[in-house]
Amino acid sequence: MYESTSDLGGLLLTDAQAGFWPMYYDNYHPFDDFREGYREKFGKEVYVSPSQRWKWELGAKVTPAQRAQGLRECEVYRE
């Protein structure tokens, strides 16, 4: 199923995992302004735990279109 690996322990976001896209997107993008402000103020990236960093790295790759697709698929599953 996976065509290549990433630096995230070999995990990739694939179409088969679309149900997870909204979670990763919503865990990352609400903090865009915070990360930018922190970077401007302190000149470095904000520290977060390794597990949160992993979630942010996944969330950074999810597009708004993928998030919407994931939400639609979850809704279909729920019905």
C-alpha cells in the first residue's frame, strides 16, 4: 500500500487513512499563528514534546481539501 517512506517512522498519509486527515489537520493548523509569532519573537521553533511534534509533522502535510474529504468519508461511514 505504501509507495515510499518518510522520516516519520515509515508512516505516510494515504487515501486509506483519510479518516485521520481531519484530526491531524485540526491538531496542526489552529496553531499556525502561534508558531509564527513564537518564531518571530524568539527566533526559534517552539518546543513541543516528541509525540506532539510527530502529530504536527503529519498535520502540516494535510491540505484543506484532504481534511474536507476525510470529513465527508467519516459522515458517509456514520450514515
